[in-house]
Amino acid sequence: MEQTFELNRTLRKLIAPFLEELSLDQLNTIPEGFTNNLFWNIAHVVVTQQLLVYKLSGLPMLISDELVDKYKKGSKPEQAASQEDVNQIKSLLFDTIDQTQADYGSGVFTQFTEYPTSSGFVLKSVQDAMAYNNFHEGLHLGIIMSMKKIV
């Protein structure tokens, strides 16, 4: 599992600079042909990791339900992200992974609700969820990189 966590950190290290280098206007722009903006994609990876790993394990998530509602699959930006929102997601990018690794090491993930993903892969364990999450974040990193060229 060490490699799974290291890959997740690597993905987040590739995503984090977008929050530093782009303006709020760029982060909030929805490019033509897209349904969400850069910020939504970044916040979405944080939310999805929590849903896949904690919620499906029957554990309290490390993020608020409000954050989940704003950035879960199928949602769309209803208002522009503020600098406070950006700062929160910057912090959560790494805090959530650090806590997940600590919790995994402590053995808190003892149950898991099987979940068929939209890509057709069925998650049967928390280990599956963590591995799939890296795939999911890689997809969104590609989207983020494409969007950056447009905004």
C-alpha cells in the first residue's frame, strides 16, 4: 500500500501548483466544451477520495457534507470559488492523504460497501478504492492540464 499512497501524493503534487499559478479568474473559468472549471476538478478529486475511501468504509469523512455537495460527481459550479475556498482545498489536498495513510496504518478500515464505478470497475475493498482513486485523479489531472491551455 505504500506505493498507492506515494502515487496519490505524486498526483496531488502535480495538481497543487495549479492552485498557486493560476488566478481566481482562471480557476473559475468554464472553458467552452467543458461543464466544470479548473477549481471544480481539483476540489472534486479531494471529495471523491473521501467518498470512495471513507464513506464506502462506513467512516466519517474528513471533509464537510457541504464540500461534498458542491464537488461530487454530477455537480457543477454554482458560484465562483473564493481565495478562502482555494486555500481550503490546498490544505485538504495533502492533509486528507496524510490522515488516510495514518488511519490505514491504524487499521480503522475494517468494512467496505461494494461499489460499481461509472467506468465499470467494481470496488470490493478499501484497497481497491485507493487504487481506483489514483486512476480517477489521473483522469482529472489530464482534464486540468487540457483546461489550463484554454484559460
